[in-house]
Amino acid sequence: MKRIYVNLIIGLFVCGLTSCEDKLADLYTNPDQTSQGSIGKFFTRMLNNDRVRPSYWNVRTFLVMHPAKYTQTVSFTNSERRYMQQLSYIDDFWRDYYTPTGAGIIAHLREMEKLYAAMPEEGKSQADVYMNAAKVVCADQTSQMVDLWGDIPFAEAGGLNLKGSSVPAVFDDAKIIYARLLEMLEDASAYFANAELDSRVQTAFSQQDILLNGSVEGWQRYANSVRLRLLMRISFENENLAQAEVMEMLNNPGAYPLVDEAAHDVLLEPLSNYNDNMRNALVEVSSHVAPEFLLDQVMKPAGDPRIRVWFDKNSSGGVQNADYFSMPSNISSTVQDANISQGRYAILDSATFLFNRAFPGIVITSAEVNFLKAEALQRWGAENDARTAYEKGVEDAVRFMFYLNQLGGGAEDPLTQEELESLLANPLVAYAGTPNELLSKIWTQKWLHFGFMQSIQGWAELRRTKVPALTFVPDLGTPDAQLPPSRLIYPSSEKTYNSVNYAAVAEKDTPIGKIFWDVRQ
Amino acid sequence: MKAILLTILTILTLAVISAFAQSVSGTVAAEEDGSPLPGVSVIIKGTSTGAATDENGRYELTVPDIRTSVLVFSYVGYSSVEVPINGRTQVNVVLSPDLQQLQEIVVTALGIERSQKALGYAVSRLSSEELTKTANTNFASALYGKAPGIKVTTAPGGATSAVNVQIRGINSMTAGSNQPLYVVDGVIIRNLTEPGLNNGGYWDDQKIRGNGILDINPADIESLTILKGAGAAALYGSDASNGVIVITTKKGRQGRGLGVDFNYSYTVEEVAFTPKYQNIYGPGYDRETNMGSFGSNEEGFIPVDLDGDGTFEAERPIFRAWGQFGPKMDGRTVAWWDGTMRQYLPQPDNYKEFYETGGSSIANIALSNSSQSAAYRFSYTRQDYKSIAPGSHSYRNNFHLNSTISLHDRISVDLIGNYVNSYVHNRPEAINRIMANYGGFFSRADYMDVYLNKYKTSEGYKYVPPEALQRNPEEAIKYSIRAYDLLEYLWRNVHDRDDEFQDRLLTSVTLNYQIFKNLRLRGRVGNDFTKFNQEIKRHNEYPIAFNGTNSTGSYTVNQGSYSNLYGDVLLSFSQDISSDFKVGLTGGLQSRSQNYLDQSSSTRDGLIEENWFSLSNSFNANLNTSSSRIKSLMYAYLGILNLSYRDFLFLETTGRIEYHSALPPHNNRYFYPSVNSGFVFTEAFRLPTFINYGKLRAAYASVSNPPEAYRAPISYTQTVLSAGNRSVAELRAGSEYGNDNIKPERKNELEIGLEARFFKNRLAVDVAYYSNTVRDQIILLSLPRSTGAISRLENLGEIGSKGFEALIYATPYVFGNVQWDTRLGFSTNRTKVNKLVEGMDEIVFYNGDGGAILVKAEEGEKLGTIYAHPKMTDANGNYIVGDDGLYVLSSDYVKVGDFQPKAVGGWANTISYKGFSLDFMIDYRFGGKIVSPPLLYAYGAGMFESTLKYRDEEHGGLPYNIDEDGKKVRASSHATAQYHDGVLLEGVTLSGEPNTTIVDAASYYINSFYWSTGRYEDGAVFKNDYIKMREVALTYRFPTALAEKLRFQNISVSLIGRNLFYLHRTLENLDPEAMIGTRWDRQNIDEGSMAASRSYGIALNLAF
């Protein structure tokens, strides 16, 4: 009897003390995770970006509270502290760029670089396509960070993923980062121009590439177009460089294919199990109401056919409003709120925007590229070529909005050729006037095309070009933020945890500071 | 002949036997009730031979000389006796309890019982009565002030909220939870299902979580021992860093026959200690904003057109405002946001009305019995509880069985089983959204009944905001309000259903085997198994006809199973080397494995059919599902060596080699040694007679704290995406980056102490001093995002605590039937950051409100220093006032305090008179600050009485007029002024001139105390000292004769009260215990939790 008990108790300890050590090692790692990295899978994570897609958090906390508001591409009520930057939301955006909480552009690119460096030569050649595509994504996303903040940690960023070192990274000069991004894009474009993928590599790449489905040519166009965008961004600050490089591209369309046709638009499809839409993100902060300048000053006078797919007239007291009414910006928020709740203002179209669950993440479109071309050609080339590009830009922009409406199952009649021609003939839009007027038209149409969805681009271009000239009702009760800022201030996490390097940029860290390309008066 | 031969042989045989061995036998009984005492050691004096009594108290042994041998009878808790045999063969003995010694048996690490005298380290012991006197719903919140060196904090919310116990300061900056190890009947129990509770702030977890100790029923606890220092806890190795609480449950008592005890208590719980709100001004901001942004008139009322005819026939306050700078609540009739006309009057109790009246009812019945071969106690407890949090209630059933069975005269088995079945409905949620969020601020003008009516419609849908009018035009909210988050809270916590069901089984089997007289084997297997189920039913918020691309409502099922398997084996050998010198040697093994599994499934994108709560009713066919698991294993070899000399000098040394799976495989074995010594100088020297007892003790030990399972490895998470018509795997690096070189935190502690009793034990003191260092701190280091992760686990630096504890017991007054017993506890502790790693002189632990407030660990400083931006000053120290008339904040940080209390303790008293006794317990905390951003927001919003300053002439506002340029010009007197709420801040302008810019009071508060940009130094950092009347019990015990007449052994009735009032406190708008979270820093950061409560009621105890 007693022996049984003794044996029982001793037995409990006999996971055979030798095998115990193996068991400890097994239990050290989480069975739901892996310690094995993968270049292809990290690449997919970089593409699967909720800051590119119209995800709730990005629209609600970042776009409509910052760049879209600062570009008046959404409406906002005259509530107190309306122009203040939302520090914790800004912090989230910054976090999503660097860390795996979001797409983790930096973290995952560095993980890829670490794996790549440890590969044998043959493996490297198979991985090159991922590395180059990742470079393009990184350049695109990084330039947006620079446009928002200016100097940011870049070259040394992601040290933890690359080297296991948590030494804080220095803030690189914005201008130097831009130069580096341009190089990366040029390199990637050159790679894609000559890339011939092994069929197995092509299959795997097509599988992992959720943005362009493995199209090497698509990546080349994307790389060149982002390069064009960045060169134009610095074109007032370093006109010689911009002009030389842009014109070289535009003069050799065979060597430098661009996203200049709608068929080449780079759009990030929503995941097929995505079932959300932008309604809450927009309605919660009353950003679904038609903004005054955009509707009354730009679209209506031009007879813009997009109005009917962009807005709904809405109805008050059960009766449809007589017209598309925008929300006046110079009345009190009480009246604004009351009118909004009574449905007196036009609101964003439900098929195109509010309930559109097929709405893609807009990366770069032919409309934007044609506007960029138009500006370049207007400044450095032939006005006729500029006109062609501009008109193509307007047409593609209009068609794009109808395309979005159709994606959302919109019941609007398709765009007619007459509507388009009448828009292009409208004096507000028609390509006629002094060179400055022409540039203003290009920029205004581009601003309109960006809308709130691409308002990060829109805000950068607004600051670069100062067009269109927007007026804001000052918030006198908030001495710190009476008007919108000209850049975002650094998130407190970076300030606090990277205080040594922050000190070097602290002086530039004001809401009225200017990004290096913001030189035009 | 044959017969003669046989007789001779028999005589010879007997003679031979009697010449070599003479047998003596007898029984040993207890003096109190004459019951037999098993296990009494009977030793022949001067030898090491002897025997032990069996379960009938019988012994038998052979003595060398029946005429001269002397037997020594000893038994724990009884006085030893020496009995000369004097030629007898039957020696019966009655042992009398040694009352002094009886109290001194202490259950120490691994359930080893030792006499207090032999201990070289400090322990605190609490009896069952001390834990149950005021009917606390759990034992841990009964520990307030009762043991020096222990800091207790109970999260608000009531019986389902966690109780934190912090022993001897902070032992770890971030790893784990700083919570002690809990051992019940020798088995390590699960306290937390996750590493910490509510430590990630509100957004991490909105519910106020409970911990595993809440399931241990106070009524079943016989005694509780707190092993405070490393010396006491060393045998637990890596579990011991935060101290150990050892609980022994009640056993069936020997010799009482069938006993039945019945206890019942009922207490009422009500909200207490609410902020001091101002009740004069209603909602609104400064005039400029009221008029400019809200279109109000100058007074702050918005004109209202009630009938839509285009003319304004009424007015209303700015319901949308979070500020409370609107017009005075003067009783006029205004249009209300629910569509009625109401009086604009202060509702001073509307915050209290948000809460409900709670209470608890606890019934316990216990049966105990014993026989010669078995003893048992069985108890059942039912606890019903209703929280003050709206919509929340819970119950718990505890079944407890503790039995001992003798299988053989040398083998006994203890079987203990505890089954806990509990249910929580709508666990209280932190009210962060109401207290720490402008979107939840409601005004004193608000009628709470309007909120309580409006949060759902008559059809059972969610309230209808004005912008969604079409959903229900009749019941829609008429004017946009501010506190939508209050409506949301009510909808979630009152209307929706969140039900938690838990079944927990705690079992242990212990085998005691006396192999030889001086060799004992004890083996123990214990299990703590919990099955957890949760169902969350969120109702549809509006009719499905209004659904867009998704629906509302949801159904979630969560399941968890948490298993802890514990085992230990100890083989003990003891030997007297001489009559003065004794040696004990113990070797053993211990192991613990954990196996936790959590699963969750929920509907996605809402419910397709209204309010049908089923996974098959998901709007999106792809359900949300997730699971996570933790498995871990720890095992250790241990050894103990005990030496004692003449029963006054004791030395113990222990060693433990431990292996732990949470540590990297190449580095998972550690050794933990300890040594301690006790010296009872009153027995070694002749001392004045007023000193009854005195002991000096010293201990040194090394223990540790490992990382949590799976935190160290560097690993990647895979997710499968549905992209187009294919599935694509993506891989994500860790936002919290791993570290494969992590080591456990190593704590080394030295402690010395003194125990002494004087004046026939009427005065006793127990003091201890300790000093420790904890190196290789495992820190989840917050990183700049630009490194590629948010944080990383690192071994960084060393912290150290020094502290002093004292406990004084006294019976200062005895006269006739009146006796006053008092016990004063005092402890002080300081935890310093000794060093961090090379090149790092600080770590930021908390970065609140966009860098407005930082909490740091700084080399050479106390752990937990608080930093905020100070007001900017010029070279002469004058405050600088900006053009806007407000102080300019410096971009530098200045230290504004630290988290650590200097002194924590309690004062317990019992005054008895005949059958009456009055117990009261006061506890206190002094020193250290807390951080409360919500107080700053509410101050800036003009919520508190203290914000009346400057608002009008009566409260010191300056008179001014506004000139045609809109500039405020100070008036010579109030009589000549249009406005009376001017503030002129003392300071100089940037150019050095004295400030002359007048600002109105509303602008001053709103802009000086706003989220992130406000003056946190002045508005969010507060001293947190308090003295609180924690527990009071007035008990009447019926006279025994009367009780017996009623066929009871004992009857007593008590009036009880808990958390009754503060005798002193420095926080006026926040309860000192509002903080939630188990980690040291979280316990000092308020993010808006629940209001605190007080309870009072009645308790009845019957024994028959």
C-alpha cells in the first residue's frame, strides 16, 4: 500500500529528468508563432497596409482630423480646438510606419534585408524581385512621412530588426532622405526594366504580391511614377535636378513607363473578407457633409459631372433638398450641428463613399501622373503637350470617381462624353490663360482629384503650390492652434524615448515649421 | 515430566527476555478534553531511541532499564514532560498545551511547520478571525494595515475586482505583477490568468479584472502566514521574489464530535467619497467660444425655436459643452435635450445617482467531525454580491473539504478539495470614458434620470443621436449633447449582457510517511484547475432596416481552461548529535507545470437577425476566432540543513537548483541559496524579569523572478489574408521584440530583526530591517518607434529596497471586565534605482497625454519619479505670461515628485467588556504622489468647487470692460465694470514687464488645464496621504449559559462597517484608492476608474 503512494509521488517527477531538459526547450517558444522569417511573407505584410486602405482608424483618426481638414476636402464644424493636432493619433500613424503594429514598412524591410544578407548568392537572385518591390513601397511610404514631418529617422531606423540593436536612430535630414528615396526608386526601376524571373520565382512573387499581382512591368511603372511625384515635389526647391530628371523620363517613355493610363492605376484591393465601410469614420466627426469651397467654388461653377457621384443631395423633413448644399464655414457649430442633423446639407455619396466596401486603397493613379506631367511640361516643355496631359488628367480623374461609384454599386448614369467635354470647356477648367493660371488649374484639379482619400498627397501639394488658396475661420479660443499647421509635430513617444536624437531637431519641431520643399510664397 | 520441563523452559525464557529488554507501553492524551494524541514523540532520555504514538495515542517501546529510565514526551504545541518509569510497564501521560508555544507554530515555505522561535526571518501571521471579522468578500482586502511591510490596494468595483498585495516595496520594475505567490495547503495556486491585470490602461482592457485569490473563501482559512523576505521564501526560488502568502485551511478538529458552525453576514454597499463638484455654473465655455462657435447669447444660452416657426420662443444651455462655465443654474425653465422643458437647476447628486446601491450576503455552514482514523471538515459558502456599478452583480458557491485519514500507524493522508463555482454578470467597467474623456463629461445641470431613460429607446434600441434622427424621430435626442459616452456606458453595462461563469477545483493530496523514527517522507500533489466560460451579448443598436454594409450587435463566446499541477517530495532526517546539538537534513524535489488555453469566437460585422445571440447568426460568414495557449514547466531540487544548539541558537541553510521553461534553453538553470539564524537570548542569558522573551534573527537569501512564458523568444506571427480569390500568408515581426539572452531578475536580501516581549507579555515588539538588491531587471523597455518595435524585453539595471517594519502589540488597559488590546504596525520602504545599463540614465515608464507627464526610473533616484513641464520663468524666477495672459510652459521637464509612499501601516484595536467587543482598524499611507490626468481635465472643465475661483466678484474675479478693439481693460471697481471674471496672472511678459493682460476665468481654466497642453504639474500630480477608518465591528457574544440553553455552543452578533470614512486625506476630488492595475506604477496612475464605496451591515455567528 505505502509503496504505491511512494511510487505515485516519485513518478510525478519522472518526466525522466533527462527528457525534462528537452521539454523545457520545447516550452520556451510559443507554438502559435515561428522563429523562421520569410522574405515573401514580410513583403506581403508591407503591402497589407491599413494606412493605404480606407480603414476606419486611418480615415477617422488621421485623415479627416488632419490632412483632409487642412485641405478642406472634408467639412468640419466650428467646434473648439478644431485645428489642434491629435497627438495620440499622430503617434499611431508614426508607429504604423515603423513597427509591425501597422504595415511596419521599416521593421519588415529591415527583416527582409537581414534575411537577404544571410543568403547564398543564388538565393539572393531569387529574392531580388521582392527586395526591389519592397524598396518602391518603402520609398513611397517614406516620402509621405517626410511630407508630414520633415526630418525623420530613416537610415538607422529599424536597427532592432536588422541588427538586434535598440540604439535609437538619428533623425535624417528630410532633403537627404528624399535624395536617397529617389536613388532607391531609380535602382528599382532599373532592376524591373531588365528583370526576367524564373517561373517558380514568378509564381511565388505573384502569390505574395497583393498589390500588383506579380506584374514586373506594373512595379516599374509604379517606381517611375513615384519618382516623378517626388521630383515634382522638390521642383521649387531644386528645380535644376527636378527638371533634368523629369524631362529625361518624359522624353523616354519607352525606358520609363509610367502609370499614365487608368489601366495601370496602382490600387490596393480590400481583402475579400472586408465588410466595413467609411460611414462611421466620416459621420462620427461630421466629415460626411459637403465642404463649402470644394463644392461651391470648384465643382459647381465648373458644372463638374462628378458632383452626382461624389455627393447626395440629402433630405430634410422627408423632402429631398433642392440642390447640393454645402455647409457654410462661417456659422456657429450649434447651427451647423442642427442643420446637419436635419439633413440640410449634401453629404458624401453613399455608393461611392459611405457604404462602399469595395473602395480600394489609392496608391497612385493615372490622373495624378498626368497632372504631374502637365505641370512639368508646362514649366519645362511645350504648352501643347502640357494641355494634352492636363486634359487626360481631368478625364481620368472624373472617370476614376465614376469607377469608384460603380465599385460601390452606384446607380448613377454613366459619365457621358458631353459631360466630360462640357467640363473641359468650362472656363474654370479649360486649359487657357497665363502660365501661372494654367499651373493653378493643374494644381486645383489635382487637389480635387486627391480629395480626402489622398489628402496626405493633397496637403503636401497644397503646401508646395499654395493652390488652391483656402481660407480658414480662426479658432480664437485656442491660442496655440488658431489655424491649421504647416507640418505635424513629432509624436511624444519618439520625443521621449529618442530624446537624445530629438534634441537635434527640437528647434524645427513647431506646427508652423516648413518642410524643405515648401519654398513657394 | 513433560510438564516440569515445559515449566522450566518457560521460566528460563521469561528470565532471559526480561534480562535483555523490558517493554513499556501506555497512552498519551490531551489535557483539555482527554482525547488521544497521535504522533507524540516518546524518547528515552539521554538516548536517541524512542517511538511515536499511534492514532489512538498508544505507544510501546523497549527501555534498557525499567527502574532508572526516564521517558520524554513531546508534542508540538504542548509542554514536554519527563516521566521516570520507576519500574512500571504501563505509563499513561496527559500533556497540557503550551499556550505560548501553541501560538508559535508557523507554517513556512513548502508547508514545513516550524516553531517561531527557530525562525531567522520575519513572518506575519493572521488568524481566521482577523480575516473574517468584518465580512470582507475576500481575504486579501482584509489584510489592510494588519501586517507591517504589506501594502494592500483594492481596485474599485467591489467583490469582483482584484486586490493587490505588495510586500516590502517594489521588487520588479516591469516584469510580472509584483504580486506575491499564494500557497494554499501547500499548493501554489493560480492568482492571475495573465501576467498582470489592467496594467495596459483602459484601451487594453476596459473591465476591472479580478484575481485568483478572490476564490479563496475567508471562512475556510485557519491561518495565514506572510513570508515577507527572501529569507523566508527562498525555498520557492524563482517564485519568491515578491514574497509568499501561505494559507492553511481549517481542518476537522479533534475531539469535538460533530460540530456545526453557521455564519451569516449582510452588508449594504454605497458609493462614497465622490468629488467636490461645484453647483453654481452650468455647461458652457468662455463667452467668445459660446457665441462664436455655438451661437449663444452673451449669457451663454442658445435661443430655441420650439415649433419651427422661425422665431425663438425659448432658450437652452449649451448641452454640447464639456466646460462648466456657462450661465448660473438659476432655476429658469429651459428646453431640455430630451425634448421636455426643465428647470435649469443644480443636481448635486447626479454623479451618485449614476451608481446603484450594492451589497453582499454571505452565508457559510461548516460541519466537522473526527474519529480515530479520520477527521474532516466540510463547508459550504454562498456569497451574493451586487456592485455599486450600474448593472453588475455576481455570486459564488464555495465547497470545501479538508480531511485527514490515517492509513497505518505511520502513514497518514491529507485530502483537501475546494470547488468554487462563480458567476459574474456585467463585470464593472472602468469609467475612463466618463471621467477621463471630454466626450463623457456631464454637467451638474444634468438630470441623471434623463440619461437613465434615454440610453435606450422604448423599443430596446440604442439612444438615437440627433444626426441619426430618421431611426426614431420621436425619441431622438433633440440637441447634441456632450456625454454620449455616458449613454454608451449605460447601454453596454446595463442593457447588454456579459456573463462570466467559472468552475474552479483546487485539490491536494499529501502523504506523510514516518519511515523510521527519524526519517520522514512527505509527498504532495496538488492541482488548481479552472474552467472559464463567458458569453457576451450585445444587442442590435438600431433596427436592421437601417443596416449599411454591416449590422450591429454581436455575440461572443470565450472559453478558458487554466491548469496548474504542483508536486513536491521531501525526505527529512533528524538526529540529535548530543543533548545540546541537533541536526536536521531535508532533501526534495518540487515541480510545477501550467497549461493555459483561451479560445474566443464571435460574430462578425453584427447580427443578421435582430438580437438572436448565436454564432450562426453572424452577419459576416467568417467568424472572428482566436486562441492562445501557455504551457510552462518549472522543476527544482532542494536541500535544507537545520542545526540547533540548546534550543536557543538556530541555524538553517537551504539550497535550490531550479529549471524554468520561460528562460532561454541555454540559460535556464539557476541556484538559489539561503541562510538564516535565530538566537533566543532570553534563554541564553539571565535577564531582568520584565523581559519575558527575546530573539535576534538574521537571514540572507537569493531568489529570483523569471520572465513570463513566451516573452523572451524572438518570433514572428503569421496571418493568412484572403486576397482576391487566394489565400496569402503574411508574417509580422513582434511589436514587442524578444530577447534570447534574458536572465531572471535576481534578488539578494539581507534582513535582521528582533522580537521581544515584556511585562508578562503585555507588550510585544517585532521589528525588522531589510536591504535588498534586485539585479538584471527584466524590463519591457519602451523604444522609440523608429527602432522598429514598440518595446523590447531587456535585462537592465538594478533596483534596491531598504525598509524597516515594526509591529507593537500591547494590552495597555485591563481593569475589571474591560480590556483594551492594540496593535500598531508601521513600515517604511524606499526602492531606489541603483543603476541602469551603460549609457542609459533613465527609463520612461509612463508617457501620459502626449508627453505631458512622464514617470521614470532614474539612476540613483527613487523608482517612479514624476516629471512634467513647469511654468517658464525668467532669470529672476518670475513666471512668464504670454500675450494671451496665460502662463507659458517650458519645454523642459522638471521633477514634481515620486510614487513611493514613505510610511504605510495600520492600527488595530479591540476593546472588550463582558460579552461586548469593539474592534476597529485604522490604516494609513503617507508620502508619495499619484498622477491623475482626469483631475486635470475636470479642473480645466470647471467641474470642481475649487474652480469657482475668479469666476465672479465673490470668488475673486477682477472687474474689466472690453474696449472697441476687443481688449479686456481692467476697471477701477466692480461697479464700473461690465464683466467680473477677470484673471490677472502674476508674472512678467517675455520682455520682462509685469503682466497686465487680463483673461476671463473660463479661458484661463480651459486653456491652462487642457489635455496634453495643460499645467500638469499643478493639475494632475497630487500628494496621496490618507488615514482611513477601514474596519469597525461591534460584537456581542451571548453568555455561554444562555447559548447552551438555546442549544448552541456559541452565538454572537456583530454590527460591521468597512471603508467607512477618512480621518485625513490630501486628495479631495479623487478617492485615494481609485487606481486599478497590479503593477506598482499603475497603482499610482488614475485613468478614471470607478467611485469607491463604503459598506456596513450585520453579521451573525452560530456554533452548535
